[in-house]
Amino acid sequence: MTRLLSKATKAVLNEVIIHVAPEFSGRLTVYIENGELKAYRPYAPEEITATMRTFIELAERAGWKVTPPEES
């Protein structure tokens, strides 16, 4: 598997260095443009990343009624 992965990605590998404290454990959101790290941000333990559909589903499961705005 490693050999196959190495062959498939050999030409496109790029090293991105993210500076975090040695004791850091957690999740990050990263923004990379043209192979260069532009920004990153760690998540707080209670944060999630979700699509709008997932957000609406979570709100509905919590008892909220979600309706689209009326058209003008």
C-alpha cells in the first residue's frame, strides 16, 4: 500500500509545516493555496465543522423548527 501511494503521489508531494505547541492535541482547520499554508485555526473541544444541511438537521433534532424565508 505504501509503495503504491508513494508512486501515485511522488510528483505532487509538498511539505506544509504547521507550528503548534508540543503539548497540542486536537483538530485544526487549514487553508492551503497553491501548496502553501495560508492560515490555520485550532478547534475548541465543543466546535464542529458541518454543512448547512447538517446544521439544520442538528437544530431540528434539538426541537427547533427551521423554515426558509418567504420569497418577496
